[in-house]
Amino acid sequence: MSGIAFVSALSVKRMATRLLGLAVPLLLTACAVATDPADYQPPVQPTITINTIPNGADISIQGNYVGVSPLAVPAPDQYRSGEPWRIEVRLAGYEAKNVVMGNYHPPQDQVLTRMVESASMIYSAPVGTKTIPAYYTFPNRIDIKLYPLPGTQVPAAVAPAAAVPAGVQPAASAQPGQLAPPAFTPPATTYQAKRSYSNGDTYVGEFRAGQLNGKGVYQFANGNRYEGEFRDNHMQGNGTFTCANGKTILGPFNKLQPLGLVMKCD
């Protein structure tokens, strides 16, 4: 009886070995199919669609010609950039249009902390601050309506252009080498914007390269106000400083830092 049991056990072992031998090639074949390069789909390049009404207009971004509307241009990383987009639109028979695209996010001060352990507790202690620079965010589409030049005859009804599917390349008429890369690096041009600070101060006026440059109005949280010229985040040039109590201080000013500025207002 023990001999029969031994033979049965041996048969079961041989059968298991055969099944394992068949399973291994099948498993390898399945893995080969799953990793077939033909099945790989590259990620879709995020784009921003620029559409005009009517379509067929020449589009330039930051002074670089990119094609004819409607078209999809590569979007910045995470749809954000340090500068807004300046979109220039031109179409024969219509008024040229300049559009500033981007939602402004003011700089933020982030408190840095570290964990400290004492004899009785573990707590978080501040060790400094980190300023998150201002940035602009963008939608994935913008529609720009154009208006005819005075005295120009245009069709009575112009249908809006259809949306451009994601991944569509700019029109072939774009000048070679003029298409901006996926992550735009805008030039240091002057533009109008508003900035709000964490301490309650606000500034409305001209910027260049992300700094206060040109003419603007700086409103302090304590009621003081400066209206005049700025240079590299400093009050420099002609301007008027008005204290909260009504006292007026006339410029010119020379490199006075707006943040934390102390003026003799009493």
C-alpha cells in the first residue's frame, strides 16, 4: 500500500512540474504583450486654444508670430508663468487688438518651521519665511472678438470658429523658428497690473520683470499713500507721498523702499 501511495505522489509531482513548465512561457508571453512598445501612448502636450471671431487672424504672442486662428499653442508648465501673455491679433478689414492673458496671483510669504523637542513636549518653532513669487495662471482657451474698421463691409453673419482639438499644431503659415517653446520666457516688457501684499499694502501700476517699474500708486495699510515713479521696487523719481493725517511730502525721491517705509508724517 505504501508503494502505491509513493507512486501516486510521484505522479502528482510530475504533473505539477509539467503544469509549471507550461505556465512559465504563458506568463512570459503575457508580460511581453503588456510591454509591447506599440501599445505605448506618449502623453498629450497641454495646449491653449486661441480662437478669434471671425477666424483667420494672424496671432503673435510676446511679439512672436505663431500662426493663424484658430490654433492651439503649447501651454506653459502647469498652465502658469511668471509673466502674462501679450496676444496681438491682426486681420485685414478689422481693428488690430492687443489682449493681456493671465490671472494674477500676488506673492505670498510662507512661514518656515522646524520641530523642537523639550523635556515636556514636542512643538513647531518658526525659523524664517519664504516668499513665493507672484505668478499668472492661464485657461486652456481664449476667444477674441474682432470689430470691423469704420466703413469696411463685412459679411452680415460670421459663425464662430470651432474649437481646436487638443494636440493640434499651429498653422503651417507660421514663420519657421518663430514658434515659442512649450515653456514661454517672456521678455522684460512693461505691463499694467495690481499686486496685493500679505501686510495689507496694495500697488496698482506698471511692472517690468516682475518688479515695480514705471508709474503707479502704492497704498499702505496704515493709510499712507504714494503716487509717482518707481524703479526696481523702490520709490525713485518724481512723486507725492500723502500721509494718513493729510500731510503731503513732495519728491523727487531717491531709492526709498516702499515696504516698511518710515516717513515723518507727524
